[in-house]
Amino acid sequence: MASEGFHELPQDLNPQTRDMHRAIVSLMEELEAIDWYQQRIDATTDEALRTILVHNRDEEKEHASMVLEWIRRHDPVFEGHLKTYLFSTEPITERAEAAEAQASGGRRWNG
């Protein structure tokens, strides 16, 4: 599993790679927590507990957003993709096709 640790010896990795790994693992854990809370929200029949779980789930969303912003600030390629896809209103696949066409100068490999 990717979140268990480094796949290479930590001493062979530069500090930026180790920090990015920490951020990515943290983001994965926050997203997993969001999923777990949502399942618990759906499963409980106790309204007071549901209210607490909704609050906790939404806190995890804040944490995930903060880590994602850190990743964006430290990875220019990720930043470019986030700028392409986030907060757009057109269909995502159309956005992807336009971005691919722009990156290839309007040429497609298949004509």
C-alpha cells in the first residue's frame, strides 16, 4: 500500500521528495477519513451522532483542502492541472480535450 512508507530508502530521497510524500499520504488519509465519516453518516440512525459525524467529515474536507493547496504550491505541474480543471463549469472531458489540444499545438497523434 502506498501510504505505508517510502518505496525507496529515505536517505536516497531528497528532502523535497520526502515532504511531498508526507503531503500525498496525508491527503490520502484525509480523503479516506471523509469516506469513512460519510459511510457512518449514512449508517447511523441517531440524529445527534449524525450531526457530530457531519461536522467531523467537513473538518476532514478542510484538512484535505489545506494539504492540496500545499501540494499545489510545491509542484508546478500539479498546479497547472489544478488550474485547468478546478472551478470550471464546462464538462470535465471537454476541458481535458481542450488542454490536450493546446499542449500538442492543436495536433492530435491520430490526425
